Amino acid sequence: MCTLRPLLLVVIIAAISLQPAFAAKDPQVVFREKCAMCHGKDGKAQTEMGKKLGAKDLTSSEAQSLTEAQIQTQIAKGKGRMPGYEGILTDKEIREVVKYVKSLK
């Protein structure tokens, strides 16, 4: 019994220290890392790359009228020149980025 306590303590400490590695990134960070190059930090797509590729202004009424499910599909599967992020971002990260996009109104 006494020999199990140190092992249990090590397992608990390891689980606690690894927890952030499995947590979803902040949606603003994900947006900045994956989306801002084309859509811009403000979502208006006024970046050099965004203009070149014809990226959509995420603050526009057209983009904002999409449902969360539609935006989620576009992020996961990609659309036009935009690559899909399924398998790159977790489902939770994609859902959180969708909420962030909706907040750009």
C-alpha cells in the first residue's frame, strides 16, 4: 500500500501538468494563427493575401448571415481557395472560432 502512494502521486502530477496540452487554444489565438493572414485580424480581409485570394470580409452581412453550422463546415472542409482545417484544429477549436467569427459583426 505504501509503495503505491508515490506512484499515484506521480500519475496525478503528470495528469495535471499535461492537461493544458489537451485543452483547446483560445479562439483569438487560433484565428490569428490560421485565419488572419487572409481575413485580417479584424476579419475585414484587407490584407495583401486576402485581396489576392478574394477572401471574404467576415464582418459583412453576407458572412454574418451564415449559420454557425455553415461556418463550421467551411472552416472544417474549406471553401474555394480556403483550405480545410479538419484534422488540424479540434472540433472544439473550430466551434470556438465560429463563435469568434460571429462576434466580429
